[in-house]
Amino acid sequence: MTDWAPPPPGDTREQLPDDVLALIETRPYTSTACETAGLLTEAGAVHTYRAGELEAWADRMHQRCRRNQKFTGRLCDCTCH
């Protein structure tokens, strides 16, 4: 077992240098947490008997969003922010 832990959200240690970022075109970024939250919200519309539970899970997922892509620094484009 190692003592390694991933950097916290927003940390720039893993981000590419600005001169390298200038050479690539980055796509819009939606975090996996916010993407999953969207899927949960959609599921709530289909499975209305569990909509409250699914929306609560969606809220939790939005709260877990790391806000920026760790390699490019691109901000999450989810409307929850």
C-alpha cells in the first residue's frame, strides 16, 4: 500500500503547462459527476415512483463535481454551477 493520494479538485499539479495547452484544442468539459447527475435526473423522469430518491442522488453527484478538468483546467460546463 502506498501513501499516494490524488490531488484535491482544483489542484493544478497535474495540469499541462500553458505553452502545451496553447497547442491543443480542448473540447467542452462536463465532469463525470455532473454527467451522471444528468442521467439520474433523466431516470427520475422515467421512474417517477423513485424520482425523489434519484434527484437526491443527482444533487450528491453535482456536489462531487471537480469543477475543472485536471489536465487542461477546462471548467465544467454543467448548468448546476
